Amino acid sequence: MKVAFYTLGCKVNTYETEAIMELFDNKGYEIVDYHDYSDVYIINSCMVTNSGERKSKQIIRRPVSINPNAIIIVMGCLSQLKAKAMLEIPGVKIVLGTKNRHKIIDFLQEYIETGKPLDKSERLENNESFENLEINDFKTHKRAFLKIQEGCNNFCTYCIIPFTRGRIRSKTKDIILNEVKHLVGKGHIEIVLTGIHTGGYGEDLNDYSFAALLKDLEKVEGLKRIRISSIEITELDDEVLNVIRKSNKVVNHLHIPLQSGSERILKSMNRKYKKSDFKTKIQEIRNIFDEIAITTDVIVGFPGETDEEFQEAYDFIKEINFQELHVFPYSRRQGTPADKMKGQVNGKVKKARVHQLLELSDVLKEEYMKSQLNKTKSIIVEQEKDKWYMGHSKDYLSIKIKSEKNIIGSEVQVMLERIDFPNIIASIKN
């Protein structure tokens, strides 16, 4: 039986799809491309924004045009909250949310035997345990994502994720270390630690913390890079920073969400810091590294955001001097406090503000790239594209090189020569 997969949204979804794909592969199913004919199509959905929800629904509707008799399975955040609506989409036979994914093959067999559509979504409880999905070989990326925790306790006023993913729960130390060793054994020398709230790892554990995990990962033989997918500024405490300071494997790139550079908007968002806190911590981080790239997330058009507050945010972002910005227009999510706030910002205004910050992001990124020219860096080669080998440096620059032989998966030393925005062209050092 053929099965195809499509993943929307975050790195956590990518990890979960990869783990489920491995379950099917181990049971002898043939994995095919999502755009090809398949007996089963599995969509890992997203609803963090309106556009994520809209695209998820579009992707879910596609398979019936390829195979009218296909069995479509929807899982993920969208189906966690809107299971009944998913079952109304033509072709959808099985719906599960953000738990019990490890039972997906059993659910498929149940549908095949009964022919009855299945709603296997379940309410998330406050004391929910961590659902352990594991990967032995990350086939879709040379940088292997590793999900270490689930859920979030922050309840930012704009965010639906605590309702789709539940409260924080952490994967146990032994399972993580065993999984990392398997991945390293398959040639993955960089691990990207990911989760819904990655830096919140260990909050539910009595005697183990995120800092302790970083220390233990440092000892894994053959692992060369540890990358943290995203971490809140409030979680970069002295213990974590001391581990990073002493580490030979944690890369010199951190993605630290800002969300707004307006003091009032930060408070309205229920973020847990002030601008002064953020700025002080960023300087402390930069003092640890000779050089570090810091990227961030920013939301524009949050309810009540004035032109003056947007300018305040813009100026603060320039002052911090991020390497790159991920910019999102505020997206109303039913059930969140921000959805009921007064002063919802006009869509055209949000679009213009996004455009302004993306232009700034390009400027900041190019300035950083220029500062790195004529330097030697180590990159892990991830793919071949248009006759170029592509990879990322530790500070997350996208680098293109030429090679006569296949070097995918290799770590190579390169000299950065010129900018081909958004990439840098480099030559291999002998």
C-alpha cells in the first residue's frame, strides 16, 4: 500500500511527520511523493495563523483529484480544534489531533476493516504525558530535528498553540540521548533541538533541566553541532548561558523571538519581559561569543498598535541589530484574548508594516553577510540545487559551493567570497 505525506507549519510538525513516516516504512508501506498517486495521504496541519489554516485546507482537498478513492488522514493543530470540520472535507476518513499519533497505523487498519470515518481527536488534559515519537534516521534533512518537548504554559494573548498542544511536557533524558546516538550513527552531525516551547524543556521534571540536557548532549561522541531552534529571552538564564559559554558544540546562532519592540504592545501580548530586559540579555549573549548571529520573530498589526508604536518597534529592532527577521502580520485566532481586543488593525496597514520590516530584514542580513566575507567557515552540505552544493554555517548563513564530487552530508571548510543574496558563494579550502 502506498502512503504520501505533507507537512505544514513548524519544525515540530516536520519532526512528527518524519517519525510517523518511519513507522509506516518499518511496516512495509511504500512512501511516495504527495503529488503522486497514493492509497493514503497524511497531512500534518497548522492553524497558528489564518494563512496556515487556509493552506492546510487547500492541501487536504488535493488528493481526491489524483485518487478519488484515497484515504485522507488529517492530524496536527488544525484537526485538534476542528476535527468535525476536517471530516466534512471530501476524502477525509480519519482525523486525529496532536496526541495518539503513534497509533495512526492502527487507526488506518480500523478504517479499512469497518469503512467508517474515524474521529480520533481527543481533548488535551492538564496532566497529559509526553507522547514519545522517535526517529532513527532523519531522511528529509541532513540537519536532524529532535523534538524534546511538547506544549506551552505562556499563554501569549495572540497564540492558539497552548489550546492545540496543551501544557509543557518533556521527553526523558535517556530517550533523547539514545535517539541522538542513533541519528549520529546515521551520519547526522548536527542536531536541531526543537519543541513547541524548546527552552521550557524540563519545567515538568523534578531533577533535570534544559541546561543539564545541553551538558549531556555535549558528551555525545560524533555529534559536532547543537542548534536550538528557538528560545525565549527569559529562558537564557545564567545556567543556560554558562553551558553555552563552555560548549564546543552549541552553534553561534540563536533564534530569540521578540514579537514586538513596543513596550505597551509587549505587555498587551502578555510577553514576560520589557525592552530593557531584552536588550540587556542580548548584550550579555554577545559578550559570550566572539561573533554570533541572532535572528527573531516579529508580529506587526497587533490590536491597538499605532503608527508611533510600530515606529518604536522598528527603531528597537534596528538598535538590537538582528541578523534576520521573521515577520508575521497579526492573525486573529478565535478563542484567544487578542481576538476580543479593540483596535483591530486594518489588513492594508498590516501588509505595509510587514513590507517595511522585511525590507529592514534584508538590509540587516546583507550587512551581516558583508561582515563575513573573506572569512573561513565550516558548513554541513545539505543538498545539491542547480549544480551548486548548499549548506549552512554555524551562524546559519546559507552558502553555495562547487564540487566535482558528491559532498552531501559532509562537513567542509570554505572561504566566503561574494554575496549572491540571500546566499553567499564560497570556495572549498584544501
